[in-house]
Amino acid sequence: MQLDDLYRRVIMDHYKNPRNRGQFGEGESVAIDLNNPTCGDRITLQMKVKDGKVEAAKFVGEGCSISMSSASMMTDAVKGKTLDEALQMAENFSGLMKGEHPEFEYEDIEALSGVSKFPARIKCATLAWNALRKGIDQAKGQGEA
Amino acid sequence: MNTSAIRELFPILHQEVNGHPLVYLDSSATSQKPVSVIEALKTYYEFDNANVHRGVHTLGSRATDAYEGARAKLARFIGAKSEKEIVFTRGTTTAINLVASSYARSVCGEGDEIVITPMEHHSNLIPWQQAAKATGATLKYIPLQPDGSIAIADVEKTITSRTKMVAVAYVSNVLGVINPVKEMAAIAHKHGAKILLDGAQSTPHMKVNVQELDCDFYALSGHKMCGPTGIGALYGKKALLEQMEPVEFGGEMIDHVDLYESTWKELPWKFEGGTPIIAGAVGLGAAIDFLNDIGMDEIDKHDRKLAAYAVERLQAIEDVTIYGPLQNRTGLVTFNVGDVHPHDVATVLDAEGSRCGPATIAASRSCAG
């Protein structure tokens, strides 16, 4: 188990320079708040969804390098994807955390593969993706209504 | 103190983690267990296991003697007047909940006050939130000084004649500070209020005498003082425990049972419904013997020496912020490294073989968990 596997340069880059950090105006998007009570990590994820596609996603939150870099990558990766494609990506991410090797069109995500070797940190990496799953559920619910 | 000989007594430390000898720094979350405690559990299960207070057979008497013997040991260890004042619980949380659910709800009403501090662990916060909601009492906080300590003047200001209950940690799990609980007890009593001390972090590290402190209730956990998980205790002054109603009903706690009415056993058993945590109590007794063999004054002295060393070395590192007062503290030191998230610090330390408490480190940022 090497620390270098966990803290790769690309992860630290997303942590120091997060993509899509911020918020949309009120009523423009689906919003999800999630937290991790054991460590205090928090994320608010917003997604603009139109015609079953994620037009854009933004997040604000507080947390460690793993949780925040994962949120940065996720919000970038789902841009332009259909809700089903985004859900598949969340599935693939769960696989990555189990030590599987799924491929991601947004390659930066694969840098998080090292997290699978640090069981205590998996919940950090999955926080944003769990918010994504909830957001997809919410958007689909609104689509049907 | 012969620390290397003592270290030898902890089997769990005889291992490597991530290729380094294990250094365990998370004792404030739970302490490791010496071989004597592990052996006591094993011996109890191998030779003495039976239910207590009823068996007319040899094992039943042995188990009862072992269980009640542990209660007497604990009573002596914290300076209680009698073992009747020691109620075994699952831990500090259950002990505090017992007081909040039983005593506090019977004495608090609309307009009364429950006083706590912002540095309390969730176990000494949520039960009081709930008791306040249930009774219409107001939950009040004694403000902290910038360094995290409690000023007596603020205690004087916050506790009033409407205060019925004061609850405070003897030693804070967030800041490591030792609070002026004896003075706080005197102020509470002047106003006719009762005081509960959360002793989870103090009992393992210093000599405690509940009569000297003159606290009304004192809660502690076995697993933080080298004992097993699942056992703890509530100390309460006899007169107060006597006026309290049990909150758990069933076997072991009843005196006389009728179809529609029942009566309770005398202290402390009326609070111990169901088969008690017998092995846990036996293990706790062994843990008390272990601590007494080293000596609580020795442990206290060693702890303060370690804390002073840790603070000195941490202060020498650029970017490290230490929380809590630098004086009057135990061996628990909370810090942050620059703007690095505490989780990341803990992972790096773990990779070097030390078990650090991310929850405790994180506590400085967000919560008192």
C-alpha cells in the first residue's frame, strides 16, 4: 500500500483547482445535499437537466482531498451525458472502488483507483457519486411528473 | 514508569502495520487491552460463566461474586461511598441517557434550565437536547474562552436559580482540557442544581474521587480504560438514585411481580433490567487492577509529560495549529496541519504505522464526535 497510489498528481490538481465549483441560481437545477457524519465531509450538488441530459453540474462542499477531487471530476465527467449514461458512470465508479478496472471516457477518474486499497477512504471518494445517484433519481422523478 | 515493559503487556501492539511497528494514538476513541483483561474474559467464559443473582448452583455464585466484586472494585476506584451507588451500563452514553431520561425529566419543567458547554461529546449533548424538548426546559451553554477553557465567571453567569441540571466533561475529548468541575459543582449546588460529569476521558488518565469532586452523577466507559467494550457505569449519589425511576424494565430488576403491578429491587439493581453485562464487568474489574498496579498518579504524571512533549514538538513544526489551552490538559492533543484536511493527515500517519483518530482530529473543524 503506497501513499503515492492515493495522492496522485491529477487528484491533487483537482483538489487545489476544483472544476465546476459554485452554484447555479435558485430554481434552475436539481439540488442534492449529502454529508458524511463520521468525518464531517459535506457536498451540495446541483445539476441542470434538460431533455434527459445533464447540461451542467456544479458543487460546493467541504472535505478532504479525495472527496473534493472526486466531486470535481464527477461534475466534469457527467457534462453532456444522458441520465442513464451518468448512472452507468456511477456504477462504473462503484466498480473502481471495489478494485475493478472499468474504463472512463474522462480519464482523470482512473487516478482514484488507488482509493480501493484504502478502505477507510472509499466513502470519501463515493460521496459525490452518491449525490449524483440521488440527483438522477430526482431528475427522473421530475421528468415523469 | 517502565513503558517498554507495559507495552509488552498489550498483545495487539506486537504487530506491524504497513511495514512499520504499530504506534497506537487513538486511545481517546478506545484503548487497547492488556493481556490480563483478555485473560480475565477467557477465564470467566471457560470456568465461571452462569447467570447472576439467581442460580442455586456453584457457577451461579461464582458469576455473581465476580460481577458484584467488579462493582465493589469500581466503587473504590472512583471513591464512591458504597457500591450501591454504581450502576453498570453499556457505557458512558447509556449512563448519561439514564440520568437525562429519568432524573432530568422528573425535575425539569417549563422555564427550567439545563446547562452544558459547547465542548461536549455528542453523548453529553443529544440526551440533554432531548430532555429539554420533552420537558420544555431551556438548554443553555456556558461560553468558552478563546483557548477553549471554561472561566468560572462564565459559569457563575450561566447557572441560575432556574437551572436544574448541569452536565460537563471532566476532560474534553476535543480539546484535552481538564475542566474546573469541582468549582462548577459548588456553583451548581449553590443554586440547587445537580451536576453530571462525563468521565469517559478522565477516568482512564487520572485519579478520580467523586466524593471530593462532590458531583451528583459520574458516567464512564470501560473500553476507554483498558477494559472491554460494552461495559460502563453510572455513579450517582444514593439519595438521587433512590428517587429515580428505572427506564428499562424486565427480569433482574424486579422485586415483586403481580399481574398488573410490580415493584423494583433496591439499588443498584433496579436500573439493571435483563441479564447484565457480566463478562464485561469482570473484564472491567481486571482493567482496574491493571491501572491500579501501575498507579493512577503515575499514569497522570506520565500523561502530562507526554502531552507537554507532544505540544512542544508539534509547536516546532511550521503550519501546525494546536487547539485547546496549553496548560492543564491531559495527553489528548488536537491539531491541524496547515490547510491539509485532517483525513489526509490521518491517512499519511496510518501509512507510517500509527493509528491516529481522524474523528478526533476532524473534531477541531466540525464536530465534537
